[in-house]
Amino acid sequence: MFQSISSWWSPTPAPAPAPKEKYDPTNPKMNPLNPQGLKPCCACPETKSARDACFLQNGSEEGKCAEVLQKHVECMRGLGFNI
């Protein structure tokens, strides 16, 4: 009888939950949007080169490369990257 009462005050600790794996957008098992497992440096080469060319030609002037940059961001997000 006293064992059940004492267990109310000192319960056995619940097992700790298993640690979750950190989200990896390059892992096809975690990210079905990126089945090839591309890394950010290799993803969206068409929009990346257009973005780089625009910035090289125009510098960082505001608004000059906004459309090209937005297309690259959309492409990267389409592959599951958080940018």
C-alpha cells in the first residue's frame, strides 16, 4: 500500500524523447523537393548565373536586379531551401 503512495511523490522519470534530426535540405529522404540531393551551391544554376551577371554588371544598385534575384529565390525555395 505504501509503495503506491510513495510512487505518487517520486514517480519514475519518463524516458527522454529521441532527438530529432536537424532538417537537411540536401537529404532526399528529408526533402522530397530535392530528389537529386543538390547542395545550395549547385542548385538552380540558370538563375544563379543570371543573378551573378546582373550584380556584376549593375552592382548592388537598388531595384536593378530585383526580378532576377526573386526568380533565383523562388527556384531555391522550390527545391526546399530556406532562404
